[in-house]
Amino acid sequence: MPRLIKRYGNRKLYDTQESRYVTLEGIAAFVKQGEEVQVVDNDTGEDLTAVTFAQIILEQERRSTGFLPLPMLRKIIQQGEATLQDLATRVDRGVEALGSLGERAGRRVQELVGRGAPQGKALLEDIFSSPQRRLEALQKRIDERVKKSVERITSLPAVQRDLARIERSIARLEERLGRLRNDSHK
């Protein structure tokens, strides 16, 4: 069951699951986390999910350096659904260069486009969230490697001796500072 977001007449968005107001950025975070989200007009019950997602994309595009080139955005407006097929073709061309990983992504894009206009929205969501997922995975790998490197370095006997020496020096300095403070209060 999708996370239900109600949009009120004052344009505020209310997350019924967490019983709190949410921003477009909050909804984008839900989508990036893989949650299914549905936005409805509180008064009429009209499904506003596509419009809300378009607003999110607009805000992201406004803040970015232009993830989608201007000609592509213009073409999406002019040609609508036909542009999704063109986008899939371009993705396929780029994917061929990436090998087997790219082949799987290309099949996924074709599958989504093949499902029609409603699934075209999912294609755009996939395209926009994919770089974020890759960056998060890369950041996780980097963090793990840094942690392992620090653990290896700090386990070296020479480093442990230096750390112990530094700790003793700090303790002596703290002791001297304490005496200086006591002397100044007399």
C-alpha cells in the first residue's frame, strides 16, 4: 500500500503515515528510498502524484546544473510520450558501452517504456534516482575502505607507541593547565 500524502487547499502536503506535514523534498526522499507514494487532493480525492513528481523534478532541475539538457526538456514538453521512447533509445546507446551492467539497465528501461505512459513516470523516477543510489553505494564503499585503512594503521606498534606518547603529553598539559587555573584563582 503506498504512502498516502494529502494535499490541502493551502497547498500544504500532509503525510498520513507519520501524521505530519511534509515538503516536496521529503516526498522525494521517500521515493529515493524506494517507497511507493500517492498524492491526492484532500477535497476532491483527485490523484496528484504525477503533478507532484513533476514539481519535484522541476525543483531538482532548478537547483542542479542541468541534469537534463534544455533541448531534452523542450522535447519532452513538445512530444510527451514519444520523448520517453527517444530517451530510452539514448539510454540504450550509452548502456551498450557499459557492458553487462548496462545491458541489465537497458532491459529495465525498455521494460518500463514498454509498459506505456503510466509506467513512463516510473522510468523518469528510475533515471533520476539511479545516480543517487550509485553515489550512495560508492560513498559506502569509500567509508568502509577508509575505516579499514585507519584500523590497519592504528594497529601498527609504532603508531600505537606514538598515540600513547601523545596521550601522555596531553594528560601532562591538562594537568599543568589545571594548576595554572588554580594558581590564578588564589
